[in-house]
Amino acid sequence: MGKISQNILGNISGKVGNLVYVRRNGTSYVQRRPGPRTGEPTPAQRIQQVRFGLLIKFLQPLKGFLAMGFRDKKKMRSGMNLAVSCNIRNAITGTYPDLAIDPDRIALSQGRLLNGVAPAVSSTEAGLIRFTWTDNSGIGGAQAEDKAMLVACVPTLRQAKYNCKGASRNKQEDILAVPEFSGMKVETYISFVAENGITADSFYTGSVTVL
């Protein structure tokens, strides 16, 4: 992919001939359109297509969350792209064609910030998920004002609810309202983000049935 520092054609984007122009974070990029596929995909390519499809279905509802959880300092790749690259190596289990996502292995954020200690979830009120953790402010760069990042998702429905800037670390709890998931089993995750945007590695807090 080539980079265009001064685009004489203006803010061009899309397909032009055999080239594709893309505007990303104020910069134009150009790459050659791929030629048509010839022949059937190889077994290895078919497996990779299935793996990729499984991840897209799981991660697509979390695109906004991933934009904060995975950040490219050079702004060359989106959070979604980085999350796919990370998870395609680790989060898929089974043998083709019986492949599946392992929620416990999914990473929704990465970074050097510490997560909370012993995070957990529960649902004791209708439509609400309670996240708890132990405050570890002052340890390894963790600060009291770091914000919790909360996720609840139902992969089979391709739906998710999240809060990228929840309660402060020193509050030791937060509530995620998910009335649309009442009566359903959801997968939950927690991370933290500092004021400067640095995040923690996400932690799988398990599945819970929402009242």
C-alpha cells in the first residue's frame, strides 16, 4: 500500500481503475485492486476463511469498544483489524470444520496498564450486571482515576453492550444496564483505561445469566 502525502486529486477515495484509494486519519493511501481468484481455495485457505468469519461475527458488535481497546500508534490499522490479528491466533478452538470461539481466550483490549484485582460479575437485579474488583491503585502505574471498561455480549445474537469509561478504579464496582439481555446468558469482560488512553489487557469475567 502506497502513501500519498499530497493528493492532487483532492480527498479521493474508492476504486479508480485498478487502484483503490483510502482516506484514513487524514492521510490518503493507494493500493492495487486484487485480481480475481482463480480456482478453488486450498484447504488451508478454506480453514482460514472460516476462522476469520467466526471472529468477525464475534467482534463486529464491539467495534466501538475495540477502537479504544486496541490502538495503533501509527494509525495505520483500526482497532477491529488489530483485534482480529490478535485473536485469530489464540481464540479459536477445535478442528475444522468444527471450529468455535473460546470466549475465555478472546482479547478485547491490550496494554501495559494493570487490570483490577479479582474482577467478578453478578446479576441480582433485572436487566443489570454488577462488576466488582479490588482496588489496586498505586501499584504498577494503576491510578485511582482509571476508568473501568465493561462488556456484555451475546455472540449467538451478534449483540453487545459496553461502557468504555465506567466507574473509577477506586470505586471497586460498576453497573452495566442490559435490559435487552434479560433472561439471557451473556459473556462478560472488563478492562481499564487511563486518562492518557493506555489500556489494560482485558479479562474474561465469565458468563452470567441476566435477571
